[in-house]
Amino acid sequence: MLNTQIIEFDLKAYLSQRRDLVDAALERSITVIYPEVLYESMRYSLLAGGKRLRPILCLASCEFAGGTLDMAMPTACALEMVHTFSLIHDDLPAMDNDDYRRGKLTNHKVYGEPIAILTGDALLAYAFEFIAVQTQGVPASRLVQVVSKLGHAIAATGLVGGQVVDLQSEGLQNTNIETLNFIHSHKTGALLETSVISGAILAGANNEVLQRLSRYAAYIGLAFQIVDDILDVIGTQEELGKTPGKDQQAQKVTYPSLWGIEESKRKSQELVDLAKAELVDFGDKAQPLMAIADYITARRK
Amino acid sequence: MLNTQIIEFDLKAYLSQRRDLVDAALERSITVIYPEVLYESMRYSLLAGGKRLRPILCLASCEFAGGTLDMAMPTACALEMVHTFSLIHDDLPAMDNDDYRRGKLTNHKVYGEPIAILTGDALLAYAFEFIAVQTQGVPASRLVQVVSKLGHAIAATGLVGGQVVDLQSEGLQNTNIETLNFIHSHKTGALLETSVISGAILAGANNEVLQRLSRYAAYIGLAFQIVDDILDVIGTQEELGKTPGKDQQAQKVTYPSLWGIEESKRKSQELVDLAKAELVDFGDKAQPLMAIADYITARRK
């Protein structure tokens, strides 16, 4: 029954249409003025394509909870700005020292290290301004909650904390599953969860709905990372748009290195099923979020 | 008459008492948990002393506009977090490559470059969360305004934009006064102005008061930077807590290099007088902000 519903929902068209909406809003979000190099660098990384998974989750969750696309679009854009900031800083020579991202040269390879650091900083700060200035038709109290969640998902309690533990674990052969879970629940999971939760907060969702969505998001967040690890092993540079095999090269402990590829695939599918089970009581309106959960394991990049 | 008032106001005791309040609040703002190195690094730079000028301006402006210290303290702390983020990133090897700050080794000299970058990121994001979560007794609509102003003061439109132009101008002998003003109104002025304005917004100040304070802040912001440039020429490392003579070494065009020391001193005094003139109609309650304006030119670090 559940599977039939999802087959009927045209996820590919849905994702493509939402990605276009998000891309158009992101395109409008930054105009190049003096000092041009900074704004160009922000646009270079922000408009480099990408799945726009975080914005799409935010929009879907807002509609799921009874809100409109307009209510969530500024926060959706802000989430992509924050994600882009984290990619730029993670790719820096002092961090993962990566040359390619989203099929293009990384920011510091094009603009140099100082501008890359500052571009990340500018995107991070602008994300908060953008939510506060651009959101229309939403009570201020909800915006304050979104700002609070977003800050928490980025700071030491979120993706920055995850990146620190990731750096510390590099080259260590004895990283355990608890550490690996900490890294990913912070580095990837926190912002994915905030993407889902913030959409629902903007729509004025009640606690029951927020708690369901929070568990949904935690499950797909972990599934997403397991699939990322799998793709790093089996994907090609062309498919991924970034350098594959980086984890192994950096001697990083990953889910496939702990569990093997097959068991990793099985676990990610199990997590997606758990995520979907959280929303099954909500009927048809949960279709997009259910389909996105399926997309997490089906994706090739 | 004006001068008599200010002599009666004990600025030294005022600043010292406020600094203690701010330091105590900052001390409570970060608890060390896993991953410890990140939280320790945040505390290392945030609690390294400093004048706490931005928090003190925010508190003073909130009281000036009829608010309480409690209303403004979370924003005051957030402003110091943002200032500290900007110092950590400005000091990085890829930027100004500075070894000392506030009389101590810079963050990256102690924790290394990756942690220093991430510490700045964490402080920046936490600042927004801190305002949103910790502020009590203030309507949410005012918090949204503060978030908007703060984001604007940090991003490409604020201190990050100023730092980019500063980097671009390094070693150029033909930097003109317009570029120098752009650098400082963005790199230093924007956050100082937001410190003053945010306190008044939290207190619910009307537009007339906000505009006066905005001009007051613009004047003292520029005066502050001119004095900074002067101190870089005539100060000692012991007094400054950071390496003096850096500007000349980096062949930076500064106000003293354009105008000479005496003319720079005269201009900074003129700006302080203009700042004070904006507040003269408000009587005794403007005393702290007036005295802080005087302190800008009188300070030795």
C-alpha cells in the first residue's frame, strides 16, 4: 500500500521543480556589488548546483505542516548558504584539502584561501540576516525559534563540533561506532534535521508533529551519511562531482569500513523505512517527505 | 557645562563594573563538553580579556533608551563572540598572520589553523543562537531586528566586506581616503554601530532615538579606527597586547600615513565631539554614552 502510493508520486519531477524554485531564489539572493570578488565568490559556490536537499526538505516540511512555499523559501535559501559555507571551509587546505566540489574547482582553488575563508564567513552570517529580513507572513516568535535551531545546528553543538571530531579521528584506526555516529549526527545530521524542523516551525506545527519530523530527520540524516560513505567507495568522480576514494586515502573510518558495503546498504534501507514509518499516519500529505526518504538510498551522488 | 557633567561621571569605575558584568556573563556562556578542544579554544579567545567595548556600548545604549541590563546582556555577549570570531579569522596565517592578540598567543598559534577556523565559525553561529535562546522579556519582533542588523554587520555588507578590501589594499601605495573609509566603516564601524543600535532596539527605542544613536555610532566608529591606527604607530606591545607597527610593516595605508599623527588626533577628537553633540539634548541619561565617546580618544590600547 505504502509502496504503491510512492510509485504514484513523481519524485523526479517534484525534486526537479523544487530545485528550480530554490535555484531561482538563490540566484536572486546575492547581487554583485563592491567588493566584487567577495560577492562573485559567494555566488560561485552557492550557485554551483548541488541537490538542494536541505532547502527541499525545508519547503516540503513546511507544506506538510500546513504552511506555504513562500513562508519557508528564505529559510530554505539560508540552509543552502549554511551548507555551502560548511563545504567551503571543509575543503580548505587546512582541513580536508579538496580540489573539486560539485564538479567544479573548490572555492579556494579559484579565489585563494583568504577569500575562501571570508566567503564562508559571509555566507554564514548572511544566512541569518536573510531569514530575518526576507521572511514574510510568519510570526516573529517562530523566526526566533528557527534562528535558535539553525545556530545550534552549526556551532560546536552541530556541524562545527562534528568536523572537529572528524579531523581528530583522521588516521586513527581505532575509531569506534559511537565516535562515527557523533561525527555524522553533528556534521551532517544536525543541519538536515534543522532543515526539516525549521520548515515545520515556520508553519506553526504542534509538538507531536515536530517530534515525528525530528525522528524522521534523524533517521534519514544517518541514512544519508551511510550512503555518502558507500558512494565514496563505489562512485566515480563524474557521478559525484567530487573526488571519490577520499575517505580511504585519508584513512578515515567509515560505515563501509566498519560494516562492509552490503551491511551498510541494508542499514541505510532500514533507517529509511524507520523514517517513513514515522509519517505513515499522516496519509497523502506525507508523500513528498516519504519519497525524499526513498531518494536518500536510491541516489547516485 | 557638558565637560563638567562628564568629569562628574566616573567613567573608569563605570567601565570596570560593566566589564566585570560582561566577563561574568561570557564566562557562563560556554561550558566545556565533548569535543573539549573546541570549547576550550572558544573560551581561550573569548575570555582573553579585552575592553569589551561592544558589549558595554550595547548595554549602555539599552539603558539609555529605557531598557534594562538583563534585556541586553545576551546580545552584548553575542557581540563579543562575533568580535572574537573576527579577530581569530583576521589573525590566521592566510590573513594577517598575527602571533599575539590581547597579550596572548593568537588562537591558531595555540590550537592550530583548522581548530582556529572552526572556533571562529562556532562563535559566529553561537552568537545568533545565544541571542535567540537567552534573551528574556523582549518581544520577538525586536530580536528578529537585532538578528538582521547583526548579520548585516558581519556579512559582505559588514566586517567581512571590509576585511576583503583591506586584504586587497595591502601593499598598494595608492589607497585613497574613500577606500580607507570603506575598509574601516565596514571592518570596525559596522559592528560598533550594531552594538549601539541593537541595545536601543531591544529597549524599543523610537526612530528619532535610533537615528541619533546611529550617527553617534558612526562618528565614534571612525574615531575608534583612527585612534587604533595612531596607537599602532606610537603604542608599545606591552600597552597594546598585540604586535605594534604591523600596519607599516604590511605597508598598509592608514590615517596617520595619509594625514600625519597630529592631524589624525585632531580629526578623531572632532569626531568624538560630533558624536557627543548628537546626544546633548538627552541630558543626564546620555552621560555614559558621552563618556564612552571620550574614552575612544583617551584610551591607550
